[in-house]
Amino acid sequence: MELETAASTIEVSTSGIVIRWSDGARSRFHSLWLRDNCPAAVTVTDLNPDVWVMDAFRNDEGDLEVEFSDGHETTFSFDWIRAHSHEPHDRRGRPRLVSHIRAGHELDRFDSPARASVQHLELAESVARFGAAIVTGTDDPASSLFGESDHTVVCEEDLVLVPHTEAPYRYAPPAITFLQPDDSANPTNGTGGSIEGAVGGEILLVDGFAIAVDLQDEDPDVFDTLCETSISFRQHGPNADLVAHGPIISLDRDYEISGIRFDESAIAPLDLDPGMVGDYYRALITFTAEVSNPVRAILVRLAPGEVLVVDNHRMLRGESGFEGLHRAVVSREDFHSELRQLRRAHDRPNADERLPSGPRP
């Protein structure tokens, strides 16, 4: 995928280089950043803090060629250098493949994708974009597609849970979660698919990102309160006393919505400045009402032989009707590592996933 803009001018400045693009944007790159990120990079320990760019120009191959004061010369492709521009307008303008979902949305289904296949990539893309997808016709744990995982049985018969994110009382809540009905007492059709009469259950999904973005537009004071105020979540029992703190809505460095942490039953008594309590309760009541708003609810009927893959840092979920529900968890690091590798293997990388034009130690 080629970028739609090209470099118009390249200027050497006192701190590095300045590239002006054909769309009118400007990107500044510091000499140390360029020396550190060239394919034959030195370690930061060995990086000379006084290194500077002597010259920078478009070479005969159409790449950016840079000459440094330490005698090193290197090249960067212009699509890579633009994709890695750290100007605020460029960082905020990078495509974020997220689509918010509401009632009526049908989750994508994938029939037992083979590892490293195009279907494997499309499954990962669907989870990254929509927050959830379904794998069908499988006896094997779908979590094996995305690295190591832990497995537990988390649902007892007739258990009913209201939508929530799992384990907000942990410093690092479970991430990409795989939920599969326990079919040990239910026959299948021999290919992993369920047969008539097999017992499954229902999972209610609510897209926390959709709630957050609507609040950002419609009630920014509530949105800011839920982003800026950390509260305590706690699970207290005979065998554990778990406590973690965090905001209900998390933002990344570019102020984009990046995570949801919410379980009404796990909120500890608010420990806030007395002057903030009233405003926070207003925000909390507003968010909770949106969680239970039927226009946001997506009902997934899950049968034996089917696996729901869900992003626990985004989607709130409740379960009911299962005689047993197997749960496996894969870290966000492993999931997104697999996604990036699949994109490169099938020649579909995002611009910011491209590597420099050569190996880096």
C-alpha cells in the first residue's frame, strides 16, 4: 500500500531534518531518532548524543538517504518514514480499525480456521475491529491460534451475570478471552459442530467503546469524569482479597479510547474528594444506564462446538443458561503480535507496522 502523499522538500535543520509533504503537512525527525532507527542501528548505550545529520536527500532509488556526522549513511523508504512521523497530527490521523457495534449486529463467524491461513488473519482482524467474533465447528481450543493460554471452567449451571468486564479488581485484567460451552455431556456431529438437542447458553455483549464514544459526543463532562478519575474495584472472599484501581474509561497517549474497566458489583466504596462524589455518581449512573440500554445489547446464542472470542478490555458481557463454560485467555501482547505477523505474511500490514528496509539487531 503506497501512501497517497509524497515528500515535496527535505531540509536539514539544526536538530535533524524537516520533510514537507505534498498534502501540506510537515514532519520533523531528530538526528538521534534517525540514527537510532536506521537498520544498522547502534544500541542506545553506544549512541553518540552529539551525532547530527550532515545531509539528507532523495536518492536515485527514490528513498530518503541520510548521512551522519559519525560517518554512517543509511536509507529509509518514504512510506515508512511518513508512517512513523511523530507529529501530533500524524499520530492522531493514523487509521484505527475500530467499528462500534450495537443491537442487531451479527458477529462474524469463522469455520475452524487453519493456523496462519487467510481465515486466521480475518478472524484476528474481526476481533480487533469489532471486539468479538465466533469460531464454529471446532473441538480444539481456538485460543491455540494466538499463543499460550490458561484454561478454566468459569460458569455453573443457571448462572446469570449482567454485562461487565471480567476481573477489574486485577491490575491486569484478562485480555482476549475464548468462551466455549462445556460439551462433555452433549454429543456432537463428529466434526466439532453441535447436533440438535445439545445444550449451550446465551451471552449478552455490550460494546463499551460505543458507550464511551457516545458519551464523549453527548455528555463530555461525564466522559471526562470517567476518564480522569480512578476508583477501586475489589473482590473479597475467603481465599483472596483482590484490589485494583483505574478509570472506567482508559485513553491512550493520543486521547483515543483504549480500554473499559467495569463491574458494578465489584466497585468498592468510593474514596474520592468529597467535592467530587456527587459528580462522580452522576457519571457512574449515566454509564450504568447505558450498559443496560437494550439498544446496545447483542445476544449471542453459543452452542457446543462454537467459541466466542471477545476482547475483555472493550466488551462487557453477561452469561446465562450454560451447564459449563470453558474459558481461555490470551494476552493482548500475544494476540496483537500474531495479528501483525499475519498481516505481514499475507501482505496486508498497516503502514505503521512496516519495518525499516533492513534487519535491526
